[in-house]
Amino acid sequence: ARLGVVLVAAGRGERLGAGKPKAFVELAGETLIERCARTITSLPGGGHLVVVVPEELAGETLALLAQFTDAGSLWELSVTPGGRERHESVRFGVDALPEYADVVLVHDAARPLTPAALFERVATEVRRTAASVIPALPVVDTLKRVDANGVVHETVDRAPLVAVQTPQGFPRELLAAAHDRLGSVSAPVGAEQPTDDAEVVQRAGGTVLTVPGEALAHKLTTPGDLTLLLALLNAQGP
Ligand code: C5P
């Protein structure tokens, strides 16, 4: 039982406006891809990490990853080109994993400070339950439903709601079958593109469990998130 990790880094990151894909942005001198790869290749037991990137950046990515491929490592690394939508990038990543990877963790490169403990918590729960597992945090803000003009219609009860993160973990066969189905069955009327893999699994009828998430798994989306992540990084100390 060895891990397969799909690190999705093929988004354009337009909301960040950094002039380059988000995963290649540096946080305190190191790209998001490097920060994630360092954490993942520190996980015990080893496995295969595939980094999914825009095709033209494959060479640059291999160069960034070279520092993590020392002879004694239990981790193999590879790079594969992504797709137009996130779920396509994940699918290409899963297809690129070796046969031996029977548990797959899918992680957003945009969550560069996610601690190793969260990867381990998710993988352990996938193995224990043979189900899909995602990290979740309680919602702390008050939630309102608004119309297109921003006029408030009602307060939404937040008690049954959670905010979910990555890494998301799956038995490999289950994830691969759910992605195959997404590609072959037409989506429910009005359905958007799925924004995470738990949604892909749920559309295929699968059960998804949660484990506690981590504030450090915060996602870089807007320029303000860069400031927040730097503060989180500095608060961690040396
Ligand atoms: O755009 P968003 O921030 O939701 O993207 C989440 C993650 O999915 C990012 O790490 C991004 O690089 C990745 N992604 C991808 N391929 C796409 C779109 C997004 O790998 N086509």
C-alpha cells in the first residue's frame, strides 16, 4: 500500500494577477510547488508524486523538483501536462500514477503551507474506512443569501456547513471510476464543473467522509491571501 499524490498546479491563477500561473509564484523565496513537494516527499512510507502543470512549464517544473530526488528517497517524482478544467488535470494526474498506488491524495498547489500531519490524517482515514475523505473546517462567518444586486434575502444556517480543503484522499479505483463517469455521463441539468474531487465522487454516488482540516491549509487565491500566508509562515518560526 503506497501513496499516489496528484499535485494540481495547472491553473492560470488569473484572480491572483501575478502574471504567471499561481503555482509558480514564490512565497518567501520558494514556489508553491516546491513548498508542497517538500512536505509530500517528507511523508513516511514513500510513493509517487505527480505534479500536473501547464505543458510549457514541464521542463521548469522538473528543474524545481530535482532537489527532492535524492537516491535514498522512497518517493518517485514525475511531471505531466494539465487540462482546461481542474477535474481534467486531476484525471491526467491519476492516469500518470504507477499501478502500485492504491490510495490517491489530490492536493492543490495553491495550499502551500498544508502540514504533513494533514496528509497523514487523510491517508490514514482512507485506509481505515476504504471511503473518500476530505479535510473540513467549521464556517465561522455569518452567511447570507443575496440576489444579483447584492441585496440580502436571508441568513443561511451555518451549523450544517463546512469549508473544505485539500489534500482529498480516495481509494484509487473509486476516484478513477468517478472521473471516468464524469467524462462519459452528461452532468445534471444546471450542474457546474466540479471544483473538487469529492464532488466528482459524489456525482458517481460515492460516500465522502470528513476529518478536521487545518488553518495552515489556507488557499492562495487573491493578493490578500499572499499577505495572510506570509504571516502564517512567519508565525511558524524557524
Ligand atoms: O483555480 P483554483 O484556485 O480553484 O485552482 C485550484 C487548484 O487546481 C490550483 O492548484 C490550480 O493550479 C489547479 N488547476 C489545475 N488545472 C486547471 C485548473 C486549476 O491544475 N485547469
